[in-house]
Amino acid sequence: MDTFAAEKGIDLDKFHVGIGQERMSIAPPDEDVVTLSAKAAEPILQKIERHTITAVLLATESGVDQSKSASAYLHGLLGLHKNCRLIELKHACYAGAAALQMAQGLVHANPNEKVLVIAADIAKYDVDSSGEATQGCGAAAMIIKQDPRLLVLEPGSGFYADDVMDFWRPNYRETALVDGKYSTKVYLHSLKETWRHFVANTGRQYADIDYFCYHLPFTKMAEKAHRQLSRLAGVKLSDDQLKALLAPMQAYNRQLGNSYTASLFIGFASLLDNAPEDLTGKRIGLFSYGSGCVSEFFTGIVQRGYRTHLFTDDHRWQIDHRIPLNYSDYLQLYHTQPEGLYEGQAVLPEYNRGPFRLKAIKDHKRIYERRL
């Protein structure tokens, strides 16, 4: 964000302090939600027998096809069993939480189910727009099964919906449209209504929850959200108390930027990786918000031995080993459209250094490369 601020002549504090962003991730042309999802899922699939996965629920608002789900491409890239359900879910940034709840329902109905849930997105806004500094990309993958190793979801949740136009992207646009101030207002109103519904449904109170994770369109949003929630609960927090509570879950988002559906779950991973104490037995509250709008608040209990199943070093390595971009490099990547892309014939330039990339488009068919 330092380079970004200098090029645009904007005070760096507007980014570092105002929205809480230090860096943001930019996806190259040969990266999409399929490759992001594959990179997120592969490490956890290596820990199990991948043929036991019975469903793939992929949540995104950055889909690659209007008919074929991104999870179908992912199924092939990951070498999953043919006896597997595949679906793509969409409702702005909320769809990841929806996928999680649906997966939980499958497991409750049949304890033998193992559901791969992935939330993946690329946040892109017009150059010089108010949202440009809140771009980013990322993916989070999780396996929902009986006897989980990290978090047991508790019964009951609170949820809220309304038909509003705070953020949207019509099919004819490659970048999103957002009314930033209005969206923040709707987010906070949704949190209030969702929290009231959660308390009424579950009887759990603010004091029963040890840590909180929020959807993060920008990192500072967690502080706005939690100040409101604590006021609703009649709890007064100092600035130091607020920082201590939220900093662990904000750490990764501060470096990655907005990842839409994935941001809540990247925040949860950040909390597990960066918490200053053992979280065993702690109750975590998670708030998902999707513009347009739908929101949900739910809780889970961290399981004993969770630390042995974390990928902390890998997460930090990925963040630390991204390729720095100057402003001209950023603009080049932003505007790059491979020749022949819209005619359905294109060879993608090789920027992506990861194990999966979009290699080409031939006869309007996406061709992916696995490099493991």
C-alpha cells in the first residue's frame, strides 16, 4: 500500500490506519478461483484419503462460467472420486457461510459424509475508484465431517436478510460497483439484527464468547463491527482491549486485502495461527455478511489438539513470498487481457508460480495445469 499511496498522492495513514491495510494481493491473468481453490484444498487433502470426499461446495462471486460450476473444474484438478456431488454457491461474501451450514446438514444426515467446503474470490474494482484500495484475493478450504479436529459448530445461529443495493456486479461488468458508506451502514445494521436473532435462538450471550471473527471487506471493519456489538451487549472496551481481542484474526487480512467469501475463514485461520494463548475449549463467534444482503452469526468450540492440524508456517510462507509489484506492474496485470480471450482461443502468460494455473482457453474450454 506504500507504493499505492505514493503513486496516487494519498496520505499513507488513510490506508494503514483508516482501513487497516498494509498490503493487498493481486491475481495474475493465469490465476482464478479454480486455481486459488485448488491451492487451498491440496494441503488438507494430503492429510486424508481424498477418495473419501463425498461433496465439494465452492462458494464464490468470481465464477468462471455461467453454467459449469467451478467445483467441477476443481474436482478434476484435485483428482477426487467420481462418486462426489459438485456445486457452486453465490451470494456475495455470505456464500462461504452458507456452504458451511449446508455441509453441516449433510454430515448430520449421514455421519459418513466428508464435505470439502471452499470459499474463494478475487476482489477487483475500477482503477481510481473508492474501492480500489480494498482489492485482494484468496481462498480458504475446510473439511466438514463427524468428529472435527479444529472446531465443533454449535446448534443454532442468527440470520438476517434484506433487498438492498450496497454492492453488486452485473453480468456485463468485470468489476464490482459499491456504495461504500452505505454498505458499511448496512453491514452494521445487519450485525445488530443478526445478533438479536442469535441471542433469541440460542440463549448465548456476549460474555459466553471468547473470540470473535468478522467478515472483513477491509481490516478496520472488524473494529467498527465489534464496537457496535459490545455496545449492544452493554460492554465497554478500551482501545487496547479491542486491539488485543481482534488483532490475531485481523493479521492475515491486513496483508491480503479483501477476499470476499474467504475473508471470514481466513480471519478464523489467522486467529488459530496467531492467538496469544491456547484456544482449546474456547468459544469462537463468527459473523458472515454478504452484500445485497444476507448475514449470519454462529459459534463453535475449538477442539483439543487443534494446533497439530494447523498450517501456520505454510500460511506465513505464502504471505511472505508473494512477488512485490510497483505501480506500473500492477496496472499491467490489471489491464492484461490475453489475445483471443473473448474469442475462446487464448494462451495465458505464465505468471503463476503455484502448483495450479490456468494454462489456456481452447474452443471456449478452460484448460488447467497441475504442476505437483
